[in-house]
Amino acid sequence: ELGFNLNNREKFGISGDYIFIDSAAANGEFQDREEISTSAYVQLADYWFLDGSAVHNLTEEQTTKATAGLTYADECINVSLGLTRDFTRDEENEPDSTIFLRFALKNLGTIASSTSSPIRAYKFSEYKY
């Protein structure tokens, strides 16, 4: 695994990772796999950020996941609205899109909702800034 992270915490940031999984080293539990993942954000105005990420499988030469979102983050709260597209297709899964809304009170917790299935899910988890 190899990665990088460049940012000016207040204005922009970009990061990326390269991962290689060797099936021989994993005792055949996994297939050989190479992928790169990237993410970036840019500040649009005070407290407003545009962000996105993507994962690309180099072995199969296809993008497996992409996310884009708009975030409001001040000293107390963090609110994100975004879209994730999962391009994975196999016997059990079809490509799927998820629209999400996340509300976080810094140092207290996160409440999130998504619409990827007919059943709406709400999740509460610890928020880490």
C-alpha cells in the first residue's frame, strides 16, 4: 500500500492510495487486485466545501465507486449532502446510487440518512473531526 495526502486544511486537499493484494500472500483467500483511490475537497466560501472521491480497480480496469458532495462545516456542526454511485456488478449485486444527508454535532455524534433502498435507514455514530 502506498498513499499521499496534500492539503491546506482550510482551502483544499487531495489524497490518494494505491493498493495491491497478492493472492499468494493471502493464502488464496483473495484474488490478485490492484486499485487506486483518490479524494479531494475545495472550499467554495466560508464554511462551504465541495468534495469527491473515486475508487478505480486497475485489475478489472473499471471504476468501482464514486462520491460527490456539498458540506457545510463550522465550529459546531457539520452537514453534508451527497451522492454515491457504486458501479459493482456481479451475480448478487447491480450498480446502485445512494443519496445521503449527514448531520453531525462535533464531538457528540452523527445522524445520517440514505435513500439507496426502499427502507430508509438512520444511523447514529460517533463523529470524529
